[in-house]
Amino acid sequence: MTKRVLVLPGDGIGPEIVAEAVKVLDHLAGEGLDVELDEGLIGGAAYDAAGSPLPESTLAMAREADAVLLGAVGGPKWEPLDIAVRPEKGLLGLRAGLGLFSNLRPAILYPQLASASSLRPEIVSGLDIMIVRELTGGIYFGQPRGIRTLENGERQGFNTLVYAEHEIERIVRSACEIAMKRGKRLCSVDKANVLECTELWREVATRVVKSEYPQIELSHMYVDNAAMQLVKWPKQFDVMVTTNMFGDILSDAAAMLTGSIGMLPSASLNEKGQGMYEPIHGSAPDIAGKGIANPLATILSVAMMLRYSLNEAGMADRIEKAVVAVLDKGLRTPDIMSEGMTEVNCEGMGDALVAAL
Ligand code: IPM
Ligand code: MG
């Protein structure tokens, strides 16, 4: 059956990098991948065209699709807007609207790029971590929230950190399924010494792993220590599972261990296996429109899409091998450029990738 992929280029470098990823999908379609692509609006581009960062039509198309490929959202142009209609709200609305609770953020160090890390090579060489971030709950979505005026006239900002047991259970299960296919080690990250909500998180994580995945070695870590351990000895981790906000923060730190945030894809999955795939870097407004962005994170997101939503693991493997091949050839976009390598632009990298395929 034909699979439907909704393409949402978004803002900033989004359209440039997505164009290269679409080239890869088109190439695979020519080899028999049965996909149909639709395109929609999201983020600032959607606000400009339709007055909303997530138009109804985009959400409706996303619900019908087997997978969504997203570029990036946001930029200084939309910063003055009310938080309710900022581009980021489009992304959050899509995550919530599709129930994409499980966010997989791999941090893999490509040996060819070891010198790009700010850490010593022996600390990061061979690094391969998977951060599983809860994506539709926690403080990002908790009610009540807002900015209110107190009786004394002073303003107070407030947000709420909430997790129900079922939300913790399903994200821990999701992380366990991944750990089972890897090193069978899971580290659950919380702040159980201070926050009751994550005291419950720890308790539920322990119960799920003990009763359903006894083969997995589970450890717990406070988030402050986890941040330190990530930069001290990152190779101690296999799979990490954590809350929405902790995962947001830790995954940026983990990404930078690899020295190249422009290389890292992500997948956000719901209970039906429907997924949204996006590079973990943002819209990079400073280089938007220059054609120099690194499209590899988006192309690797296509590989994750093939693996997790389109049931085409073989094609996913081929894309990942093609990425290694272009790096071996010495081709580098400016963000990963180093001495003796050949600098290419966004389009050049996309073309080289298709050629390697
Ligand atoms: C991310 C981003 C988003 C988040 C923003 C753009 C809303 O930082 O995907 O990590 O905070 O989740
Ligand atoms: Mg983030």
C-alpha cells in the first residue's frame, strides 16, 4: 500500500534541508519505495500565510499521513508574537495533536568527525547513546500555567509539572523496547530528591522494568548529575529515559558531544507507530537562505522514518551507509568543516548523498 508522507519545511533553513531530504526520498521512490509526498505549512511560515502556526489543514493532513518529515520552526521575525501563536506552538501542537509521546534522540559520534567534538577523542570515540524523551506531557503541557498578578501588584509566572502513571509507564516501555535492541541498559533521569512528580516517575519506572523487562539493567540518576556525567564519561550510557524538559536539555548536551548538531536526527512516535521525523538542530536563522546548512540530520531523519514508520529497514541502512561514505570522501558542510576536507554546500551534500546511494 502506498505510504503517505507529509512534508513540512517550516522556517529558517528548514526549506533548504528538507529539499535535500526529499531528493533522497524521490531517489528511493525511483527504486520502488511506494510513497506519496504532500506538503504543508507549519511554524512562522504558516502564521504568515494562514494566521496560525498550525493550521487545521496541516493537522488534518498529518493525521492522515503515515509519517511527517519536518524541517524546523521559529526565528527572530516571530519572536515579538504572543507565545500562543509563536512558531514553536505549531510544533508543540503537532506533537500533542498526534500524541507523539516518545521522542528518540540518538547521539552518535561519527569517527570521521571526532575532532569536531569539544571533548577529548578518548572520551567520545565510539559514542552511541539514545535519549528517549517524553514529549507530550510534563511541564510543557501542564495546567495551570500563565503569568498572573498577585494581590500586591507583583506579577508571578507559573507552570505545572505533572505526570500521570500511564504517561510514565508508556514512555518507560518505549525506552525498554529500544534498550532491548541495544545494550539492555537503561538510565532513568529524574529529580526525585526534590520533585514529587519525579518521585512517582522513579517508582513507576522501577515497577515497569522489574515486572516487564527483567533482562534490562535499570539505573536512576538525578538530572544535575546526569548532565555532569554526560560531559564527564558519556560512554557509560546506553539508553536514557526522562521527562519532557529534562530531555530537551540533556539531548542538546548529548548532541554537542558529537561536535556536530547538524548530523543528528530524531523520531517522535505515537502508540500507532505513526511518527514525525526532524533534525534536532533548529531553524538556524543566521545561515538561512545561504544554502550552506548541513542536510545530513534531515536525511538521517528520513532513515529513521523508513525504519520506524515505513517498515523499510534495508533502505534506512543504505542511507546511513551513504552518510558514512560521503564523510569518508571528505565532503563537509561548513558546520563540520576541518582542514584538508572538501567544503560543499547544502545542495552539494544532498547530491553527493544521492550519488552514494
Ligand atoms: C526541541 C526544541 C523544542 C522543544 C522547541 C523548538 C519548542 O527545543 O525540539 O528540542 O523545546 O521541545
Ligand atoms: Mg530543544
